[in-house]
Amino acid sequence: MQQSRSSLTRRRFLARVGALATSTALPKVLFAQTGGAARLVVVVLRGALDGLAAVPPHGDGDYGELHRELAIPAPGSPDGALPLDATFGLHPSLGFLHERFLGGELIVFQAVASPYRDRSHFDGQNVLENGLTQPIGSADGWLNRALRSLPARFAVQKERAVAIGQNLPLILRGDEPVLSKSPLTSPDVDEDLLARLADLYSQDDWFSARLSEGVQGEKLADDSPLPASPVPVMTGKPRAAAQLVGAARLAASMIGSDGGPQVAVIEATGWDTHANQGGSRGALAQRLAGLDGALRALCDGLGPLWPQTAVLLVTEFGRTASVNGTRGTDHGTGGCAFLAGGAVQGGRVIADWPGLARKALLDGRDVRPTLDLRSVFKAVLADHIHIDARALTARVFPNSQGAPPLHGLIRA
């Protein structure tokens, strides 16, 4: 492994599908009792973040030709990437993450993926969360199994986790008892339902693009001022960003309290950018800015506990190297991930970069993954919260001998 430094408006569309909603779209936060001083936060970016936008390989000569108008310019250019090394940068919306990189508190991973290869959102998310190689075969998640494998010296309460949200994500389902608490704020739209519709029609290019346009492109109109309402309304991306920041602040208050939980999982939806993705500015840029603000809020909220914290940011898969016909990107394979926090031995890019030449792409369309995300997960669990190596292979990530822990990510 090499290391280097439709004319259908959004409101009408949502009114039609909103009646089918059965759960909320608020970011969901889950906390687990572990004992000990280390804090761990896992942020699941649902929808498949474009790793070539979040971590643009500006030094790869094929990048601009493939990603065209979505390509992020090199550092030093107008709206250019924030510099990491000679090959990679960060999207200009990720200013806080760049600060953490310069401060030695961020590792950026490129060309990473779970073992999943078939490009369905929900199957991909299942593999990301169940810790297996297939989307079915386990009803529990790897983080729940990890909690069950904590060293005996850690004192834990009966309920090791609490969920704030309508549903408990697979990553924390399992034998460990958990609590669930519904959020107090109502959502503008059930993004989980919309994502399921997108997944259902993912093989139909025309309908997939129209759906994405209706949900993402048209909702820019909702960011304009609305008529006065007796109830404050927040719509579009500002609302999503505020919800994510609120989730991060809540996570910080929970894991930062005396005797409180010490592991958190935050879910952030809205990363499926089939249409009108944008480059340095636009829809994805606004989403990334919201994520960056949430991470800053998490850091600020934790205060003196930040040096004991590791934050994993992961997504189910990457997106295509080429732009599609609706100025977006389609479901792909290899993508990016991040590990941030004061406990992280950062200031590094970890990438065995395969390149973007046509012959190097997976199936002629995707970034070819060269690092298994389970190797990152195992290292963080082993070195940060001290899960036994045998338990990692036998119980937490069964049949994962081909993905050894990538040690050296956490400060000694």
C-alpha cells in the first residue's frame, strides 16, 4: 500500500411521494456504551459519495477528460482543490477537514471499497454495515458485534446503545441491547423512501435521471425565500445541513457527558448525484459544506475529548469516472473514505492509486478499488477501542483473512 502526502417541481414531487413515507429523514444518531476514554464516531454517507469530487486526483492526467465539467481544478486555480499532495486534493467545500489534515488529524483514503461490487444502494449499504462479503447472511452489524467483543476490563451498562431516529441501522443491530428514541423534529421529506425509489429504477437511465433531477436539481428552487408561514420552514440543502449539524452537536453532547456513551453513528443521506451534481460549486458542493460544518460542530462540541476521538466517514461505494448525460455520475465502485480526530495519526493520503486510464478502470467505468474498507475498520477497532485480533477475524468480520488490519492509523 503506497502512501502519499422535468418540469415536475420539487414540492409537487415530494407531495406525491411523501404520502407513501413511513419513516423520517432526519440524520439518525446512535450511541453505544463502551467504557474507557476513547471516543469513536462513524458517519455513514448514504447514497454513494463521488470520491473523485470529494478527493479529486488533480495530478492524474486522465481526470479532467473523464470528469469534465464536474472535475475540481487543481490547487491554486480559481475554485481549486485544497492541496493534499502532488496527486490528490480535497473539494474546496471541505475546509475544516483540510485544517485537520494540516494539523495531522486526518487520513484520506482513495480507491477504497467494501467487498461489494454490484452497485445497488441498499445491498451495498448492507455489506458496508454487516461486515460480510454478501448483502444477506447476517441480521446484525459489525459495530454491534464489536461491542460484544470489548475487553472484559471495560464496564458497560445493560443498554450499550441508544438510537435517536425512527430506525436502528444495521451496523448497530445485534445481540447487544439498545435503546431507541425518536427525534423531536419533523422532516421535510423521507429521503430514505426517495433513495429506495432511486435504487429500484437504477437500471433505467432515463427514469433514474428524471427522479434525481426532481429530488436534487429542482430543490435548488426551494432554497429561495418562501412566503411567510406561521411555522418556520427550512427546505432543501440548508435544512439538510442544519439537521446534520444538529445531529453532530447531539452526538458531541452525548459522548462528551460524564458516564455517557462513547461510540456514535451518524447517518447522512443525499449523496446520490445522478443529475446536476456540480463541481466546485453546486448541489454536491453544498452537501459537502454541510458535512464539513457538522464535523466542525462535532469537534467543537467535544472540546477536550477531541484528542481521544476518531471519526470514520464512509459510503457504500463510489461513482463512475465519467460524467453521464444529465451532468451527474452513476453508481460506481472504488471511492474515498476519511478518518479524522485527535486520536488519528494523520496528515496522510493512503492510496494505492490505480489511475484513471481506460484500461485501469473496473469494467471500463469505475475507479478500481485497491483497499478493503474492512482493513480500516479492523485497525480502528483494534488500536482505538482495543478489540482482540482473534475476535475481529472470527466474529466481527468473519471470513476476512484477505483484509488484514491497516495498523498505524491511531496515535500510540
